[in-house]
Amino acid sequence: MNMPSEGTEPPLALKALLALATAAFGVQVLLNYMGGYGYFIDEWYYIACANRLSFGYVDHPPLAPLLLKASMLIGGTSLASIRFLPALAGAATVLLTGLMARELGGRTFAQCVAALSTLGAPAVLVMCGFFSVNCFEIFFWVACTFVLLMILKRGRSELWVAFGVLMGIGLENKHTIILLAFAVGLGLLLSPARREFTRKEFWFGAGAALLILLPNIIWQIRNGWPSLEFYANATIYKNIPTPPLKGLLNLIVLQNPATLPVWGFGLGFLLVGQAGRPFRSAGLMCAALLLAQLLSQSSRPDRISGIYPTLFAAGGVAFERLWVTKKAMVLRGALLALLCAGTVALAPIALPVLSPGSLASYSQALGVVPRLEKGKTSPLPQWFADRFEWDNVVAAVKEASDGLSPEERARAAIFAPSYGHAGCLEFYGPGLGLPRVICNHNSYYLWCKGKANADVLIAMGWKPGDLRSVYARVDSVGLIRGKYAMSWRINMPVYIARQPKIPMDSIWSRIKSYG
């Protein structure tokens, strides 16, 4: 089998890539239409953000709530509606990965290996299975990298403006894409592509990114840079210190162990392969991010998931160039079979296809129940556990509210211990006649500032002693039970507090929770 000669553009495997992208989209849409285990904790919060559009929020920029608002206006708040765009982002990511393989010189086999590897990566399946900033972040990482490869291959410096626009929009989705920008800069600096720093188009692109981000920067300034405080708190109180070897194993699992030879060879292709020389800065970019992830010893291996499609694309090309004889067709088939088998084996821990009990047993058998955050455990992976037991939260609060007299209920408020609880209770509250909701977590802190006073408080997540420092009378009235939710949400007591000693607004700044 002949490889394309230098300067010859490989054929586009359009039908195969569209089939794989459609499969990625169709599976997610079908499962979400069937229920998807229910709303994820962050989705309650994003719905609340979408109902309060702004140029910024404590823990993310404004793009995702704006997109969600559009989805809600068109299709309502059903799971199928709010998860339509995440499924579309996943499909687009699969398609772009195949296109990156072509940009690197790959023909049909390379393009299919790249797209199939992305399709089967649990990190992509998970992130594109519910609404959050993460599904869009991985898309923007891949889109930016695709443009970078075009610049490196074709010498089209004018594309830096497109890169900057994509980076700016990505920054309006999630600030952490700045890691990609730094890694791109480092890769350019350490390679012959450093000449790009002298191009005016490069700086026009940087200016475009800054201009697009400017509304959020102004919002940050006006609100005291809350996102910086949020990121600092998350690093200290949320992430679990993870040794480099364990961190590497987590990376391998979240990208599907079957893809390890693909992205391993892909990294080699970009860093030392002769055919990968034009893209050396992209290899240095990926290596820098991998190294930073391992040395940071963070428990969140999904933070750099956006670089793996690049490595999958490069790996597909590497294997295609390695297996060029007709005899190698068997090896090519074996690699595709391995990728398919790995995808099928890990699909139940990435997609809601099993009953909760079966999922717990399957996850335990595979040893795939990673702890991503401190103080949180469950028999299920966290990305599924946080979809369970919300009906118990609503039922417990409804029971407490029904125990109030009509006069008390009119003067009451519900204190929610997290943005998830708050969003869930706001979602169902009007239809159940529940009191208004207050919360001190992330953007809810800002929304409720100056509006937190309540004569009667239905409270969750407080220690009784702390609650008695604010209210003279505190009664325990219920318990939020559960089986599959994260541990901190199970057996949470519900109190009714009466006769305020001090206004809640007077202590609001002291109980602020950014993280």
C-alpha cells in the first residue's frame, strides 16, 4: 500500500467520519431521551445561571449559560433538550479528530483510528453526556489545535486570527483553556516555529482573543475577581493529591486503555518522527501539558482531555505509516478490533446503560470508581452518582415546608447547601409551592447577597450549633436519604429554624462558599 507523496493531500474519508460522528451523537441523544439517570448536579446550577444571564459567574464565564438558554427556549428543560448541544459537541469533536489525522498526512485508516479513539474515550463520552462547560471546552481545544496544525503545515499565518477568535470564545466558555494557549506558546518557542511570534497575524489573533474575553474581565473586576478565589479554593479544598504514577493510570483509564498505543505512538510521531517534523511544536505542546498534569498531582485527569484527540490523530498516522504492506492489513484490523472492544467494555462506566446496582458491581469489578474530589465517595463513578437522589431532596424539603403554617411559609426561605440543591429546589419549587431558595455557594452567594434574611428557615447542610447562633429555635424535621448519591449528600439532616437572633445578611460574607 503506497503512502501519499509529499505535497499530495490525502483523500478525505468523509463517509466513515460522518458515520462515527453520527454514532457519537445518536447514542447520547437516545440515552438522554430515555432518561440518562436524571439531571446531573451541575445541570441544576446551569439552568439557574441560564435564567440569570450575565457577563460572568463565580465559577465560569458566560457562554455555556447563554447556549443553554437558547436550548431551553427552543426545546424546554427536558434532558433531551439541554443535552442536545453537548451531544453535538461530542460529534463535532469526533469529526475534527479525523480531520486532524488528514491534516497530519493520514489516509482513511488513520482518520478512522483517530475518530474511533475519540469516540471510545470515556472522558469524551462522559463530558458530552450532560450539560456543562466541559463538553464545549474539549471541542474548543480540538478546534484550536486543528487550526494550529493548518498553520504549521501550510504556513498560513493569517489563520492565527481564526485561532485567536476560537481561543477567545473558548475563554468565554471556561478559563482553563488558557493552559492550551500557554502550551502552544511554549511549543512554538522551543521549535523552529518560533518564527510565528514575528508575524503580525499572531498578535492580531492574541488581540482578538483578549477582546472577546473583555466583557468577562470587566465583570470580574466589578465583582472582585471571584473566579480567582474559586480556582484557588478548588485547588486547596477540592482536588485530591495524586502521585504521578496513579495520575498516569487515571489518564490511561479515562482515555480508554485500548487507545494507549495510539496516543503513545502519536506522541512519538509528533516529537521525534521524521514525518512529524512540521508539527514538532504541537508535540511539545502535548508533552508539556502531560508533564504538567502529572507533576501537578491533581485528581482531575479530565483537565487536559482536549489534547488527546491530537495524539489520537498523530497515532493513527503513525500506525498507518508503519503498516504499509498488504500483510499489515491483519494488524490494522486487529487495532480497530481492539479499539472497538475497549469502547464496548468501558461504555457502561461512561454511558447510562446499566441499572444502578449493575453499574456499581461492574465499576467495582473493573476497579474504575475514581475519587475526583475530597470527601466524596459513592459505589458509582461520581459523574453518575451526582445524578441520583434529587427526588429525595425535594421530598424532604416538601415535607418540611408542609409542616409550616401558611403564615410561616410566606415568611420562610430554604437554605440549600450547594448550587445543585439550590438549582433543583428552584426548578421544582414553584410547582410545589415551596418557599424561596437562598444559597451561599458560588454565584448563588452573589445572587442572594442582601436578600438572605428569613424569619423561618428550612435549612440543610448546617451544623445545629452554627444554626443556633443565628436562630433561637432549631428543630430537626427530616433526613435526606439515598443509596447511590455522593456520600456528602446522603443522610443530610433537615432543620426548621425560627426566631432569628441576627439577620442572615449580617453574616452572609462570613459564610461565603466559593469552590
